[in-house]
Amino acid sequence: MKKSNHEFVKDCKRKAMALSAREREVVYLTTCGLQAKEIAEALHISPATVDCHRAHANKKMEARSSLELVVKCILAEVVDLASVRFMGKI
């Protein structure tokens, strides 16, 4: 049976509670359009560590892609769209 929108958002919020502070930072910067190398430079960590944090966040949020992760985190209010400043390349 398919979940209602309300149940889906509630499920996203429940899953988001398991995200670490660093995973939340990586998701936020991903939402801003930054690539792993750029996120690594901003957080003073390696790109491999960024990928690891993103992979852990994907697993916790049951997301199959960065896009799905970002959408679920927006719905869960992990990322506030009003605070996002697009920094990626167009």
C-alpha cells in the first residue's frame, strides 16, 4: 500500500533524526549545488570523507541518489530552502 504524503513526510522526519551534524552539513552544501571536492574544501575534509558522509546519509534516509536525499531532507526540514544559497556552477 502506498504511503500518504503526510505519512511520507513523517517517515522522512523520523529518519532524519539519525543524521549526524556533519551529514546534515554535507546535505546542506549538496543542496547548495556544491560537488564533493568543493564541499571537502569548505569543510576541510577529503572528498572521500564527503562521499562517506553522503553515503551514510543516503542509507539513513533510504535515498538512492543525491537528488532523492536532498528532497527527503527538505521535506524533513533538515534543509531550509529559505537559507539555501546556490553556489554551484550553471
